[in-house]
Amino acid sequence: MAQDLMKKLTLLGAAAKFDASCASSGGGRAGRKGQLGNAHMAGICHTWAADGRCVSLLKVLMSNACQYDCAYCQNRRSADTERATFTPEELSGLVIEFYRRNYIEGLFLSSGVCRSPDYTMELMVRTLEILRQTYRFGGYIHVKVIPGASTELVDAVGLLADRVSVNIELPSRASLSLLAPQKTPEKIFRPMDYIRRAQTMNLEDRRHFAHAPLFAPAGQSTQMIVGATGDTDLTILRLSQGLYRKYRMKRIYFSAYIPVGTHAALPPGGSQVPLLREHRLYQADWLMRFYDFTPDELLSDAEPLLDSALDPKCAWALRHPEQFPIEVNSAPYETLLRVPGVGVVSARRIVAARRQCVLRLEDLRRLGVVMKRARYFLTARGAFGGNMLPGSPFLRDALAERPDDGQLSLFAPPPSPGPALPPAADKPAAPTAPRPAVGAGAGKPLLGPPHDLVV
């Protein structure tokens, strides 16, 4: 029996690795007498995966037996893979035993569509009921809602889990019909809309009844696969903006396509989408959420893909040199947020500090400004810290990032050293250059080649 359970855990734990939206922040629940565990508003940090990510949740599928045949999914019906399904009692017992051993602090539960969406959701609801009611488990739980499940089951999950999510999977109707014909936008958006309305009603209930149960207190999220189809970054960001506005998403996760199928519409040759594209989308998403950028500011129909060599804010600033440089002692807060190298925290610090004094360039670094980028786009007391103006043709090269060949791992072996150099022959030591004398010229930078000067 124990061997069978371990085999299920091995299969269903490995099958869940492609789901990215398993963040544990946003839900807080204090421990209570008679309960087991709690949830932390700031997130749970416990251990590390092989690729360097922090892992705190048991990330597992209820079942990898799926009735759908999505071309991008390793658990699709036509895939030649071993199938397994947990019973609610088995999975809830595993969660509690792992928690008691301090292996995990919460659960991230998803599933293939076993028999039908409602049957699968019933298994998941029963698992959560055992955890919450039988074991009195108060830890963090994130559940993936199965598109097409009844609203009664969605409601039951929302009252038992901290965060719920519905994967939108692909960013357009055409892509869904091509690669996931059993899924439709209506099946995906219907539970999203129900969750949003249920949260609104729950807030109203809690205004009148302090002990009303919480409905998905950590909100809802979703995930999109990037690069499986020809959808552009502009299409993805426009959809993301609509999801944030209409369904009040807490997070949208982007997952670079990993080749697991051979469908004719998938990228040829089993090529994996660069992780840098996923990273740029997260940066652009951050700008939309916290910096009030819109997708049409970051991209256009003429240029629908994010620049791989520049972060999106730098790329935007280079396209609008007429707006820079700005004076930090007088620029509004909203304008400061548009400066590369100035974040939300540093912009707030600038606004607070300039009420007390006139800021200088050397003060900005202490306020958290990344001067490596910001110096080309701002002035302080009229002083400009860059060696090129915003409209310079050389500025792009100065700001361009040089990404590594691949994603680094905390546990990867160190790179092997290059060939050893032959021992140096005995020769007199080279004369050392005399140190400059302390005086009027001390501390002045040496002039570099002509393109390093202000143009």
C-alpha cells in the first residue's frame, strides 16, 4: 500500500511541474487552538528546488488521467504515459504527514479532467473538506478550478481554499480551438466571473456579519502558455490588462512553452521558447500593475514583440527621448515612475525627501535609485549624470543587457576552468605607473574615447 502511494506521488508530483501559478503570498490566517498550521500574508519560504525556486507547497495533481487532448500538455489523452489518481483520503493524509514532518507548509492542487469536470472537482472538494474539517488544517491551500465545473462546486472550493485559479492556457480563441479543442473561452471565463462576483458578495456579507466565512481570501490568478502559438506579446499583454480589470486577478503567470507534443501547429523541431521572453512579459506585467503603463504604450501593432535586449521600461524611454531628462526635485510622482531605474519605493522616497531638502545626484543612490540606468534620464539641481543624452544613438548599446546562455541553477556544478596558462618566464617586473599627486587634478575622471563624452 505504501509503495503504491509513493508511486502515485512520484507520478502526480512530476506531472504538476509545468504549472507555474503556485505563489503562496496574499493569504493570511493565524494559528488557532485545536487547528494545525496557519497561512502567512507575506508568503511561505521553506526549501529550494533544483532550479533555484523557493518551494513551500506540495505541488501535485489529483489525477493525470485526462479526457482532454490539449496538444501542449504532457497529460493529454493521447500521450503515452502512466496514469494515476489519488483518492481524497490518500492525498489529504499525505499533506498532513508532510506538514507534520516540516516538509511543506501548504498545498497546491490541480488535476487533469478525470471522467468529467464535475467528477474531478468533487474529488478535490472532498480532499479539502477532509483537510479543513477532519484534520483542522489551517495552512495555505491553492486550488485550480476545472473549466466547465458547476458553480456549486466552484463555490465550495472558494470557501475551503485560500486562492483559486482558472488557467486561461492560450491567449486567443483561435489558439484554443487549434491546440485545445475541448476548451472554449466561455468555459474558462464563466468560473472567473463567478469567482469575482462571489468575492464581491462575500465582502458585502462580511460588512454585516463579522464571522461570515471568507471566499478565496487570497484572490484568483491564472496562467498563460507563451510561445506555443504565434500570438504576439502585444496580444498577451492586452488580454492580461483585460483580465486584471474585469476579473480583478491577483496575478497572471506566464509559462514559456516546453515541447511535450508533436502537433503540426506547435513550434517546429521541439524547440523550447526562450525563458527570456517569459521574463520580459513578467517585467511588462509589473509595469502595467504598479506603474500605470498600458500595453499600447509598451508595444504597438508595428512592433508587437518585447525587445529581448532591453527591459520594457528602458525600451519605452528610448522611444520617447522628448520626455527626458526630468528634474527629480520638481517632477510629479507619476513622471518619476516612468524613469528607468526608479521604482515605486524609490519614487516615494524622492517625493518625501525633497520636501526637506533639494536633492543632488549623489543623494539618489541612497534613496534606492539604480543610477546605472537612471542617470541618462534625469537631472538633480540641473546636473545631468550621464555621458549621453536620451536621444543619443549610442544609448541603446549602453543600456542593453547581455543575457546568459540559459537559466542558472543553484545546484549546477561550477564551470570548468579554462586551460592552464604556461608558467611565466623570469623577467624583470614591469614598472608601476606613478600614483597621481593629490592636488587640483585629483579625483577627476580620465577622458575616454570620443563616444563616451556627452553628445
